[in-house]
Amino acid sequence: MGKIVEPVEIDLDRKRLLRLDMFALMAAEREINKTRCPPPPTGEGPSMTPRRLSIFNVIHDEITSGDLHAKQENWSNISIELVLILFWAALLADDSKLTLEQAGHLTSDLKLVIQKTVEAVGRAFAGGEVEEPEEEEKKTIPLNGSISGPSPGSNSD
């Protein structure tokens, strides 16, 4: 059975819980796409499908400054927009009717909001690491789509 993400308690207008489960991350992704990927203008010309951003890529890009090889997260790079969206989304488990604007007015203690939101993000992704396969099980997939590596049942020693 799957593990439920433990909520992070935060003392605001009352004690509240922050939890970034799949629904919260989907809500955050929808909101970030509303603000960062507005629909294309209507009118003449070919219809374009609006670009969609993955919340995972947005978080990664902001905390690593877009460096794919970054070894360490740097939460000081995160935008206030993304902090508020993640904070609001994490509060939805506590209050499903809370709006983004209401979440933004719950406190002016930005340090507390960032600290607790980062903790909630950490808890959401704590179990998400993928184990590397054993060396003998590794296979490469070249651009032509064929798989190379030891054949099943072959002895590569």
C-alpha cells in the first residue's frame, strides 16, 4: 500500500496543515500554467497549442537556476510566485475552498512560509528516489531504438 505524505504543521490564523500530495501538485501545476503560459492570442493564423510546464521542471529550474548538473538545491533562487502557489496548493488538503489570494494574506512571515513550504516539498519527494539497476542489468537505448546490452540468459563474464 502507498505511503501517505505526512503533513507539515504551520501556525497561521489557526493551526493548519501543509501537504503536497498528487492533487496539490496538480493544482500547483495548473496555477503555474495560468500565470506563466497564457493562452495564445486568437484570430488569424494557425492555432497553436499552448506550452505546458511541469511543476517538477519549474521547481527544479528555480532551485538549481536551470543547471541540469547542479549537485545542491538553492531555495534562495525561488520566486515568490512559486512559493505562494506551492504554499496555497499544500494548504488545499486543510481547506479545499481556500483561494490563492486568501493564502497570500494568511501571513506576512515570508521566512516561515518558505521554511514550511520547502519542508512540505521535501516530504512530498522524500520517497521518490529511483534505485540504479545493477551494472549487469544496465542497457542503453541508442537513437535508432534498438536495445544493446547482455541478452537475457547470456553469460557476459
